[in-house]
Amino acid sequence: MHGLFLVWLVGERGFSPALVATILAAGDLAIFALEVPTGWAADRLGHRASLIAGSLVQVCGMLALWFASSAASLLTATLLVALGDAFRSGADQALVYRTCVALGCEGAFQSIEARTRAGGLVALVALLIAGGGIVARFGYDAAWLAEVTLSAMGAVLACAMVEPPGSTFAETVSETFPEPVSEPVSEASAADMPRAATGPFFGRRILSLVVPAAALGAMANAAAFLAQTTGQSEAAGVTLLVAVITLVEAAGASLAGRVPRQGARIHGLLAAAGVAIVALSCAAEALAVPGGLAFAAVGLAFLLGVIHPLRAAALQEAAADGVRARVASLASACDMACSTLSLLASGAWRSRGGRG
């Protein structure tokens, strides 16, 4: 049902667009508010348990959405989906990283995260196309049945996972490399290398990893919104643009799996490249060059695909074992806050007659 929710809610269920927008905004706000508390619960109760809980709540939320017939039931269903998303957010990365540590291959986490993200984005496009085909041939009920089935499969997979034993990044390094490193490391390089956190889960190093990706995501979402709302494109053209943006982001994520492990410096460089793309797009718009917004949306999507796996790996390496899910959830919450603000600003600019 990805991409078909709005059509189904307004066209089939008869909800007003204003009500749907308000309830969806409430769902986004709920995810933002629940990110860190559910991350804390995952760190305390277990990342596998959090994934199971989130998947089961997701199934309930999808069933509730399927049969929602009033504003109250729609709001309840949306909040259930938000709770399920929040339980899974952060816990997935923490579980995979701790599994890599337990197997002695934590260096592979970045490539695993990159492949997973790229595969998920490609699958998103495939599901969007498949969902439209199912609705056209069999109707919305068949599409909802497929959606609930996929959610249930996620719950089964979560139950099949194994919680790895607890172990900090520093302990793993000392066990894997008991002898001192023979090659000297410069002070500048040492300062830029990931280190396990020993104090509070939030600090300046975590902030230096969270902010660039959040800012890049805000720019990417704003550019995509403006490119889709020019008023000059047909539905087919907008759909194609969304598909291209998603696939380009997947290409960026795939590339991230081949990038050597880096410190915080590369995150700032990627964010600076995003600012440069925005500046070029603004110059193109000022000169009335067509396609400036689409260029920005595609270019920023590629950078966003690259930076997310890099940040996930850097955050897990920098975090202590007891706060891994919280750190990842904090990053997700910052992403959502920045993207929401950028979309609000973009919508206000467009409504005031901003060019596109």
C-alpha cells in the first residue's frame, strides 16, 4: 500500500484530505516523541525483543488501518504504526552491529548496512509498482492483505533472530588485537577515528555525526517536494521522478558499502556538497534554466544514500554497548525534525507563489 494510502483514505474511505493530513502529521509527531524512549527500552530489554514488539504492533496497526472507519479509529491505527516504527528504529542497527562484534567482524557492519538500505529502497520501488498492479487487478482489499502478510513476515523474521552477548567496542578491539599496533598514527588521524563512548550517550562527537545527515536529509526532502509541486508535471512524470530519486538514493547507499571506514570529516564534506547542489539549483532557477529542482532532488538523494550507512557505522562504533539503540534513535529523531521543518518551510514558500 506504499504510495496508495492517500488515494485509499480519501477516495475509498471518504476521509477529508485535511483530516488525513492532520492525522498523518500526528503520526510523524508520535514517532518523533517515541524515538528515544523506545530506544532506551531496546537497550534495557533487548534489541531483538524490541524488534519483535515493533513488528507485532505494526501488524496490529496495519489491520487497524485496513478497517478504520472513523477519525478516532484512523488516529488509533496511525499511532499504532508509529509505535511499531519507533520500537524498530535503532534496535535494528544495534542488533546487527552487536552481532558483528560477537562474530568478530564489526568492520563489515558498514557494508551490511549499505546493502540493506540499498536493497530496501529498490524493494520500495518494486512494492510501489506491485501495489498499483494489485489494486488495479484485484482491488484494495487484496493490497491490504498483502501489506498485512508482509508485516507478519517481518514479525516471524524478528522472532527468528538471536540476541548476541553484550560486549563493548573497546573490549572487542582488545580481544581481537591483543598486541600493540606497530604502525604510528598521527594525532590528527587518531582524533578522527571512531572511539567507543564511555560517558553519556549524547555528546559533541555524536552531534558531529548526527547533524550533517539530518541537514542533508532536510535539503533532499525539500528539493523533492518542490520538484514534485511545480504544477507543470503530470502524474506519470511525478511518479517517474519519485522512482528515479529512490533508485538514485539506493545507488548512493550501494556505493557507501565500498567507502573505507571514515571519521566525522567525510560527513561534513557530504553536507557541504549538498549545499553546493542547492546553490547550483537556485542559480539555475534564477536563470530560468529548466530542471534545476529535479537536478537538486536527484543529486541530494544520491548524497543522502551515501551518508546514511556511513553515519550508522560511525554511530555504532562511537556508542557504548548499553546505548546503541538510543543513539541510532536520536539520529532518526533529528532527521525527522529537520525534514519536517524543511517541508513546512517549502510548503509555505510554494503557497506564497515560489517559483518552480
